Amino acid sequence: MALTIEQIRLAQDDQALFDLLSNELQRLLPESVQKDRDRYHRILEALPRGLRAMAGMHFFDVSMTMDDLAWHFGNQNDEHDLRETLNGLRELELFQIADLFEQAWKIMAPHLDALRNDEVSAEGFGQWLENIGAQKKIDPMNDIIWEHCSQAGELGMLAAWPSYARKYPERCVASEI
């Protein structure tokens, strides 16, 4: 069943609202869709802008939780996905993080073809980041993002989802009649 504005408004707390939003994204973008990137991008583009933003920045949150900003470009280096991440961060009003992401993208841009062409092994990725000077430039950005996540509480960067949905519930649901 599709998420409604009323469900958003009646959510008891941020965790409950986050769960509603997460379930809606899983319903709209199941694993089978995520495996087919062309299909994923088509469906993503058709989502309400709030849900699209949440989906667009989700993998970045995973990268920041498991790795860091520089490593994100090893995990996700498709131009379309990177644009979705940046646009998602902006839509969710995570402006400082969006600016840092954009700066890191500029640092990594000359090296993205090497990543896309599998010229860098997973085992050697950390050393490669050091060798190209990216890690040193991006490390201070990591600290700022991690501090934001720490201050945001248990949901970290994803705390922006419930905040955004409460502010703009109409952007998180398919048109209601």
C-alpha cells in the first residue's frame, strides 16, 4: 500500500517515520529493480522528489557508515548515481554535506575512468587513493560529515529523511486525490 500524507503526519516519532519512508522506498525500488541499473534509474526519476532524494543519497550514507567519502567513489562512480546523490543531498537540505560531496567529486573526477574501467583493485584502493592525493584532500571533509552524523543521532545522515518528510509531506507521496 502506498505511503500517504496522513501516515507521515501521524507518525509518532522520527524512527517510525523513517521506517515508513524506508518501507516505501523498498516497495518502490525492490532488490530486483536495484540490480537492473537502467530500470532503477527510470523508476527513480519517476518518484516523488522527496523519495527520489532519499533513494539518491542512501548509498552515500552506507559509504559514510562503512568507509568514507573518498571510498564512496570506489563504491559508486556512475555519473548518473553521483548526480542523484548530489541532488538528493541538496533536496534534503543537507547543503554543507552536498558542498563537500561536490568538492570531493571534483577531486575524484579525473580518476573516475580508472575506477569504471576496473584499473584499480579493491585490495589496492586505499593505497591508490593515497597515491593520487585524494585521501589527504578528502579526510577533512570526512570529519565534518561524521560530526554531522554524530550530532544527528542514531539515524545519522538519514535523520534528514523524517525531518524533510514532516516539512514537505506532499513531496514524499504519489499524488493523492
